[in-house]
Amino acid sequence: MYHPPAMSVPHSPARRRFLGAVPAGAGVLALHRGLAQTEAELAGKTGMRVLSERPINAETWVDDLDPRHTPNDRHFVRNNGGVPERALSGNLDGWSLRVTGEVEQEIALSLDDLMSGFETVSRSLVLECAGNGRAAFRPGAAGNQWWLGAVGCARYTGVRLADVLAAAGLLDTAVFVAWYGEDPHLSGDPAEVPISRGIPLSKANDPSTLLAWEMNGEPLPPLHGFPLRLVAPGYPASASGKWLTRLWVRDRVHDGPKMTGQSYRMPRYPVAPGDDVPDEQMEIIEEMPVKSVITRPETGGQHAIAGPLAVRGWAWSGSGAVDAVHLTADFGATWFGCRLETPENRFDWQRFEGSVRFPIPGHYELWARATDRRGRQQPMVAPGWNPRGYLNNAMHRIAVTVV
């Protein structure tokens, strides 16, 4: 595995922190950390850009995505309801995971049952909100205005969902696996469910789809689903349910909250920006697109013309593998390839590294473009406007002043 060299771009003593350039036709917009932005300390979190506190939604600053695995205290959070008391207290009394529906026998498993009864596996897996990049759509789309930080890669430890389903025995009628968690509805009504999504049986049986109890070597943090969560990498992170209590194997596509209407759905056909799209013309998002971010250098910095500028970041794809990453410093007139690490496992993100020399001093933009194994590339601008602002995988752009 390639080991990156030390960065050649020094930080100022104050270490200016930027979110980065927005991926769209809106130009390079550097958001200085702490200026006109909400940043708050949440339970178990530090230095996040907070979009809402009820429910808690917070994203990671792009430079904080640089570590091999996104630290638990910096990993993005997307919630629809409240955080369960069990997750906050760490109390497992009375908890079990029930598997019901189209199975030969319904089962209930404690955490000890899961740990001792099935093979334990660890995987380095990317989760990304389908709305990551929503802030760049024009006209704007409703929902949390994520920039680039609603993504993270963590090492999850647990068991394969397929193994647990096999223990219950799937009937021939099984086609979809839905989940329910303990997160309370914001209304306080115990009969209301904030979110209940799921995945097709083919995705449930993928060996990369886990029931995880550990994140980066620690028990799942309260905001990330303690004691157990689903991790379905390659799909929108909303499919990876937290605080699990029940898996419902169904003979049809699940119709729980956030599975119907326009939630986590895209138009079946290209639409003009601002168009209304009937619900019946929307389809469920499954595989996420190819994407990348530049994590070093930070946008808005300076570089001395005497030497090359080292550039690095991460690339990933919902199809599971990235084949190449290219950089441009002249608005796409010329491109050059980057060194690209081999992923540790499927649905891991991959480190890319390159270096740029500049012909003369001045203002430059660096763009990163990833290509996955299917030949799909990131577009230059926000693609496919849609009513909910999903799947913006436009190239990440940063600004550099060469002196």
C-alpha cells in the first residue's frame, strides 16, 4: 500500500479551516469555518457544522475527512427523530433484535447472541447521505442544506445480515427487509415512527451489509445507533437504520415512513429545474454515484510557486470500487492522473494523491474527478436537478493562490 508523503503546504499558525468549494455551477465558494455558520458541541461530537438540533443533523468539515477512518466524534449525523434513552444511558436491559415476517421461525437475539452465535466481521465502509451536496442545487431543494460533509468512512464490526436472516430461514416470498428502531418521534407520540426504511433482499444478502455494534473499535456512539445498527454501504445512509429493535422481512417493498412519496426517491426521467414531479413518477434511490473530495490542501490557501503542490483526498462509489482519479488546474483543459490506493474491502473509500506545478503566480482552481469501475465519472456541475436535492456528485473544487 502506498504511504503518502508529508504535506508540502504549510498551515498558518491559526490553521485556517474551510469547508471547501461547493460542487455546482455556483462558483468557488469558500466557507470559512466559524463565519456565518452554526458550529456547536453535541453529545460525543466536536467541531461539527450543525444544520439542526431537533432532530440532530450535523456534517463534517472537509479537512476533518482526511483521516483514514473518520473519527467517531467527527462523523456526520443524520437523524429524523430523537436519540433513544437507551443509547444515551448504554443500558441493554430488555433489548433484543426481533426478526419477523416472511421467515420460517421468528427469532429474538440479544447482543450476546449476535456476538457468540455468528461470525464476527470488520469492514471499512463508507456511508453517505443521499442529500450530500444539496446546498448547491439551483433552484434550492427542500431539506437539510448539506455541503460536502454528509459522508464518512468508519470501520464497523458486527455480523453479516445475511447470516442472521439465514438463521431465521427465509421463505420464498421474501423480497425486502425493513427495519424499525427505538428513536422516538419528535411529537412525543409513542405510536408515531420517525423513519422506517429497508433494502431489497439482494442487498440484505450482500456480504458487505452488516448488523454492527462497533464503530472504529468502540461500541456504537449514542448518535450512531447504540446498541445495534444496520450498515448497508453503497446505498443512501438512510437505508442503514440505527437503534435497531426489529427486522421485518416482507413480501413487498416496504412502505414505512420515509419510504414513500418523494423521500429518498428520484424522478424516473430528467426534469427541468423547479419542475413538480408526481409521486408516482419517483423511484427509490439504491446505488449511490461515484464521488470524491479533496481533503488537502484546504481551499483558500497559498502556495509558493517554487515547488509542487501536494494534493490528496478520498474517492468512493456506490458500485464498490473507483478505477481512477484525475485532477485539473486549468478548468478541465488538461487532466493528470493521481496515485490511487487499493481499497481494503468493497465499499471502502480510496486515497488519491497527486502533485501540481503551476506555470506562473495567480489564482487557480483545482478540480477532482473520480471514475468508477463502470466507467461513470463525476460531472463538472450539479447533475439531475430533483425536488429533494439528492445525488449531487459534482466535482469538488478548491481555490489556491500561487505566489
